[in-house]
Amino acid sequence: MAAAPARRVELGFAEPVPAWRLRSEQFPSKVGGRPAWLGEAALPGPAALGCARCGRPLAFLLQVYAPLPGRADAFHRCLFLFCCREPPCCAGLRVFRNQLPRKNEFYSYEPPSENPSPETESVCLQLRSGAHLCRVCGCLGPKTCSRCHQAHYCSKEHQTLDWRLGHKQACTQDHLDHTVPDHNFLFPEFEIVIETEEEIVPEVVEKEEDFEITGSMGKESASALMIKYGRKGLVHQEKWS
């Protein structure tokens, strides 16, 4: 009986944190809420975020900050996972990538502050590049309300949903604020905290003429595997070296 050498793996744990920790300028790994896009370049549009089975807009599930060491164009790099949450569909998993070099026009060259100045916790519905985001899902919103031309949406479905849940009353205001109602579309939001530990490696058992791999670990869900292996960059404290 021979045991393979232990390998280091990264595990992700969902933990509640203050809202500012999950904004784009903090380069978070997170579950739920609205996606914390890095920039407008290569962002998926409404057509790419439609479920292939039912046609409804996909919901943001999670993102993992995964910079590529040695790649100047991917110093900041995030992987975004979307899914359809409309029963009985609940399918259509789709992954997108968003990346930037360290020197860019949107974020500081230096690491983000761990103690940002106090500011309101309103929802950010516009990227630093100027692109507007959907009030419901936080994805690109090329459509606008035909009456006020201030509210942006990715689809007719999300415009209708927001109209029923409050925009009908707010539409006549001169300046639309960023107070967004709970549309019951987003997943609960948590930070993904990455920890490194030794992997449990299955033992190799020799038989008469064949080999069988046995181990103590059962099957893992797709989401657990993605969190476990998806982040190939450095941990938060080391990514700015």
C-alpha cells in the first residue's frame, strides 16, 4: 500500500461581510447579489445571459477572483458563474471572464484600502466606464424606461418586474435614486473566504493484476469543485506582490 504525497488545495467558505467589501474596487470573490464587474470590456450582453432552455434571464450565482501570475493583461481577473433559477428549468450554467491589467483607467495601481471612507450603501448601477446596469440583476442594461429614461434594464422581463415592485411610483420623479426594491431574483450575498489546506489523497491499493483507487471522500457538487479548484491566483494578502 502506497500513499501519494499530500497536495495543497484552496477551499472557499461563504461568510457575511460589510457591503463595501463586495464592491468591484475590492476585487472580491463572492456568492450572490449583483456581479462586481471589473470593467465594461467583454461583458456579456442580454443575448449571452438568456437561458438556452426557457429564454429567461440567467441569475448571477458566484464570482471568483482568479488573477494569472505572469500575465500582465490578467493582473485582475474574475470568473463569473450564472444559472437559470426558474423552475422547472433551473439549468443553463454559464461562465464568463472579465479581466484588466494592473495599470488601468478604473482602479488604483496600489492595493485597495482595508478601511475605506464612510459612504452610503446604495446599489451601484453604473460602471466606472459609464455603462449602465440593470436595476434587477446588475448586468448590462441597454434598455431604458420609455417614460423617465433613467431606469435601465437587461430585458423586458426585468423591466416589468421592477415596474410592479416600485418603479411605477418612482418613475415620475425628476431624479431617480438608487434605492432598489427586493425583486426576489438575486441569491443571498456572501463573501467567499479562501483557505488553503492539505488535500485528502486516496490511497492506492494493489490487487493481483489490477489496481483500484479507494478513498474516504464522496462525490462533490459542481459548485464545491468550482470553488475548490477555480481560483488559481494568489490569496488576498499575496495578490499584489
